[in-house]
Amino acid sequence: MQRPILLLTMIDASHRLETFSALGVPDVQQQRRRALFAVCFGFFLVLLDTTALNVATPALGQEFGDSISDLQWVVNSYTLVFASLLLMAGALGDRAGVKRSYQVGLALFTGASLLSAVAPSPVILIMARAAQGFGAAIMLPASLAILSHTFPNAEARSHAVSVWANTASLGFAAGPVLGGLLTAWLGWRTIFWLNVPVGIAALWFNHLWVKEAKLESARRIDWAAQITLGAGLLAVTYGLIEAGRRGWTNGASLGAIGFFLLTIPLFVFLERRSDHPVLPAFLFSKPTFSTCVVVGFVLNFSMYGILFMESIYLQKARALGALGAGLLITPFTLFPTIVSRLLSQKNGAAYLRSRISLGFALAGIGSLLLLASTLTSALWPVALALGILGVSMGSIMPAMTAGVLVSSGPETAGLASGVLNSARQVGGTVGVALLGTIMGSFPITAGFVYATGLTVVVMIATAHVTSRTLARPDDPHSARFPFITGYNGNSPKNCQN
């Protein structure tokens, strides 16, 4: 029953946009609402899969072999491709047309879901998940660019982006429960089977209701730097995951990590020589922007890693089923939306530092409580710890996003948000790789304790660093800026004039 309720919520939210449309005749307003629904319908599918599959990872292990490294690749093949290609996909979409790009991405995601549903081996599933990540990387910037072109009025566009953000939050929150239900009742493959008819319907809606648009002067692509970045991310992911399978002194693992280290100076060299760099230096010269991008990396490193580990730990060490684990994890995915709404009035620059620093301190407490939960058979400490982590995300994510957008300025907001999203996906990839490898290197409870302990240290350290690097409330350069209520952390592209 989750999906019909959520889709009705999306329709109702898009319907309310008519109140805020100051321009256009009713037919134009209806066309815009339909376009908004078409974009949100498809993007909801992508966000739902993000958390739904984590609950199903132990079921995957039972069918394909109980290897932590294989499960890490199933999760990371998606985020690795997503992170590597997100900025490039946005630039290509600007050239090819945002409607066409969105349709290509959605078609690729839907086709890859079909391949995932029938995958006979881990290798085929991992390849299909990588294709899903490619499709999602195309869809994300295209979806926001469609909203930017469809709603030229700033106020209507703001509300459209809020609807889009709330849809993303609903998908993220509903994933564990729906994934648990499908896995427990019909098997993990139904998570992917469900994507196929929904994806086809989303493509049809997009074909009917979305208009094409292109940028006259699209960003150029630095192919050499882009390839170097992708190769480096693949190498470090391979090295960390295979270290758990083969050992930390294995030649292949060490060689992959060494190759990654070599790509760093090469990437910097290419970026300095390029007139259209992948990561523009002028953005990183701003302390608030740089800090918020690092915050995005650390947040996803910790939270994606915890979500991956907790799903396995609850079902293997605590003997819960997929549905029970999904229900227990729900506070982790639901509370960010609730808290971001409750804190929506605390939207000034004076709150940026406190929301991020205190949010990470709270996250450290949540991770510490998650450690303590291993000392008792009771499940309420687990739910409480995951709820605290969810609250911390609700505090951090909107502030982090707004900090990036404001420090970059309206003219580069799309590029800045792309950098933030890429950093977050890289953080999630590294988090699942490293924390999953630590967990798999020891007996399950001990490995969970060691890996979660690392997140405690990382979060507390980040709380301290951000308290010193972000602007203080009395900073004369502080300015008020809007937070996007209900936002789950995916930054809007070109959402300002």
C-alpha cells in the first residue's frame, strides 16, 4: 500500500502548485503540473531503489553466496558510476536536450532493472546495477533542468523544486519498508521487477507532458580529467573491497590503491591546464563551499556505510527477517524529512554553522548508541540510535545544500550542486567499501563494532572542524538564505534566477 499512497501525495502536491502560478492561462498551468508529475514519478523510482535494495542484501547473499565483497559491489557499482558520470551527464544533457536526456536515463534505468531482475549471477547483477547508476546520473541533472525550463517564474519554480524534493524524501523513506515487504513476501527480485512497468509508465508520461529544451551555450567537457577521475574512483573502490576478500597485503588490492594515489596528481595537473575543469578552482577557493562539499562526502561515507552494515547485521546477527529489519531502519530514513520540516524556520546564515556542527555531534552520539546496542538483545536501542542518526541528517542536509548554493552564487548554482552530489556519491561509495570491508574482516558483531566505531570518530572530528571553519553567527558577511523544506540532500540545479 506504500506506493499508491505516496503517488497520491505527489499528485496532490503538484496540484497545489496552481495556487502559486502567477502567470499563464489554465492550459499552461495544467501542462506544467503534468510535467512536474512526470518528472517526480520517474525520479521517485530511483530514490526508492537506493534504500530498498540495502534491506535485500542478505537475501542476495543467500542466493549468490555469502560474500560481503559481492554485496559491496552490488551496492557500489551503482554509486560508483553515479558519482563518476554525474557532472559529465549534466553537461551532455544540456547539449542534447533535457527531455531527451531524462528519457534516455529513465529508459536505461528501467532496462537495467529488468536485467537485474533476471540476473543469473553476481557479475551480471553488478553490471546491471552499474547501468542503473548511469541512468540515474543522467536523470538527476535533467530532472532539475526540466523544472527550471518548465517554471520560468521564480516563485512557482521554488515550489516545484520543493515538490520534487519531497518526492525524493518520500522515496528514500519508503525504501526500507517496501524493500522489506517485497523481499519477505515475494523475493528480492521483485524490487527490480516493480521498476519495469513503473518505468515504462514514467517514460510515457514524460513523452506526453514534458517539452524539450536546450542550452545555447552548454558547458564543455574535460574528457581527460573525467576519465582520470572515474579510473581513480574505480581503483580505490576495487582496492578497498578486494582487501576484505583477499587481505590488506594482497598485491592486487595494494596495486589498485597505489594506482588511485597516482591519479590524484594527474587529475590536479589536468584540471590546472584545462579551461573547462571538472571541479572549478574558483568554487573551492570559498571556505563555506569547500567545507560543505567535505560535509557531503563525510555524511554519505558514514550514513551509507551504516545503512549497508546495519541491514546485514540485523538479519545475520539479530536473526531478523527482511521486513523486520526494514521496519527497524525506517526511523533512519523517515526522520530526515520530518526534522527538515520542523527546522525550516531556522533558515538564516546564522544557523548554518550550528545545524551542521551540532548535527554531526548528534550523529556521533547516535553511532555511539549503535555500538552500545550490541551489548543487549533488546531492539529499542537500535531503533533509538537510528532515529538519532535520522534527526542528525535532517539537520545537516538542508544546511549543507543551502551553504553550497549560496556560497557559489546563482550563476554557478547548477555546477556547484553537481559537485556536491558527486562528492556525496563518492563518499557513499568509499563508505560502503571501507566500512563493509572492516566489518567483513572480523566476526560479524566485532566487525560491526569496529566499523561503527570509525564512524563515531569521523563524525565527532567533523563536528569539531566545521565549528571552526564555517562562518560564525556574528560574521558580517553572513546572509540569509532559503532552505528547501523536506529536501533529502540532492541539490536543485538552476533553481535560482
